[in-house]
Amino acid sequence: MANLKFILSGGGTGGHIYPAIAIADELKSRFPDCEILFVGAKDKMEMQKVPQAGYKIEGLWIAGLQRKLTFQNAMFPLKLMSSLAKSRAIIKNFRPDVAIGTGGFASGRLLQVANGLNIPTVIQEQNSYPGITNKLLSKKAKAICVAYKNLERFFPKDKIVLTGNPVREDLIHIHANKKEALDYFKLDSNKKVLLVLGGSLGSRRINQLIAKELVNFTAQNVQVVWQCGKFYHEEYKHFGEHENVHVLSFIDRMDLVYAAADFVISRSGASSVSELCIVGKPVIFIPSPNVAEDHQTKNAQAIVDHKGALMMKEVNLDTQFTNMFNNLISDENLQSELSKNIKDLAKVNATKEIVDEIVKLVELKG
């Protein structure tokens, strides 16, 4: 198939961006001569991360509605009209064979326009509880690739394909890299390693928790690799002066940090959950309560229900976290059970299966 063109949109957070990049990489692997264009939101992290991955990106002037009355909300109708007009111009100029959306503000606008122009669209729904945008887009989408079962109540059943979420290929074989990982992060091979992930932008509540718990971690002979997020690095970087505490705003070698980790504390965004299933380390999920439909709690609960992880809500951190963590690191049977059960839920071929669905649409076009 010659001269194929694919347009992808996903952004706002790493959880939307990296799945889109993984899909693009697989498309490029299968069709080396294809053209790929990304569409994101101006001033969001995709405008840097996508070019770093080697792809072109166009930016839309778009943002979401705030929960309270703000100037940004007053601007929303204008931004909406602007983003729809630019999406139409981009699609008419690029003329993609398929449009793929992995979530984020720009993704909704782009797929809305693509549907209106009869461009085949694929939704990659990462969460166990879809947002309203994807529910609306699903009516005209050709395929909906999902990571969780029982989404028929949200989407047309005949369009759903259970694929899992795309993850970086380098995470699949991390266990062979343990020594390299410990050397890379300058970690002590005689101490257990706790990896803390608050999401690509960071989590104030998790950062507050880790700062409070450092004395306990030290007492437990645990060293910490703490990804605090770019918004909080200035505030928390001084903790990196402590022995056995490594504070980073962003981790560029996720394969190595996962290989080094013995335990993980993490938000439960869909992309993080999918990565942690493949990594197979004992994890405590701390869902963000500040997301639409509380979907992070639902993502984590889907793993907890299979005895594949522990979960603690933010409201209970001050009173219950220390006991949960100490019980985990002292109970090797629990660690083994969690590792085995979460790994059983991994879908290592997700990216390939999603691209299989995209290829089917290309073949149908003839």
C-alpha cells in the first residue's frame, strides 16, 4: 500500500501522548513510506514531546472547560470554533486515510471533524470509564480499541475491540537490565528501590506524602527514585540532598527505572496502569480524585479486583498509608502475589493489535 497518510491526535498528558507515539512507531514500522501528522493543543506538552519522537505536529487553540467561572471559560466558544476550523483545514490539506485519537482536548475536535468529512476514525479508549467526548465520537467511529472489558454500556458493541493500551516496546524486556538500571540511577544494590510516579505533570498530594514518609522509608532500608513532576521540582528538589533519595522532574529512561524498582507508588492513569501490568512490580495506586468521572479510581479498582495491586484514596493517606506500605515491604508472599496477578493482566501486543484495526480500515478503502 503506497502513499498512505495517517493523522494522530492525543495530548495534554503523557498518558495520551505516548500511546499515540507508540501507534505511530508501529505504523512507520509496517509502512516505512507512510506520512504521519500529529495534531495537539497549543502550549501543551505534546508540542515538545512529539517532535522529539521525530514526528510533525500542528497545534490547535483549544482547552477544556474549568469547573468554576473563569476568563478561560468565557473564551471556550471562540477556542472551540477556532479548533474546529483549523482541524478542517488540516484534514483537507493532509487528506489522511485514517484518523486516530488517543484522548485529550485536540483529539476530540480532530475526530469530530474527521467523522464529518467521512474520514475513517479509530478511538483508542484507555480508561475503564470513558469520558463524554469519546462516547459521542463512538457513534461514527469505525473501530474503538479498548483496554478494559464490559464497555458495551458506553460504546456500540460491534465496534469494540479489546486490545489493551499501547506501551513503549522497551518495557517488555526490562528484567534483563537490573544492573544497568542500578548503575544508571546510582542506586545501592543492597537496598530495595521504591519508585514514585505522580504523572508527567506531578501530583502535589503524592509529593506531600513522600516528603512526610522519607524518615519511614529510611528506617525500612528503602531508597527512593521520586518523579515529582515539572511543576513541583523547584519545591521538592532539595530532598535529593538526602542519602538514598533521588528527586527528578521527569524520567527519560522509564525502561531502566522500572527495571530498578522493587515497589511502585503511582497515580492510576490508564497509560501508567498498562505499563505497570507489563512491568509486574508490586504497586500501590493512589488515584487522582480530580479527573472526570473519577476514572483513575475505576482503573485502579479493575486491577485491585484481580488482587494485582493495592489502592489507597488520598483522603486516607495520612492515617493508613504507613501501615499499608510497611506491610507490603515486609510480606514477600504478598509481593509475589501482586506481581504475578498484575502481570497476568498485561496485554503486550496492544500496539500491534490497534494497528491491525487501522490497517483493516485502509484495506476497506481499497
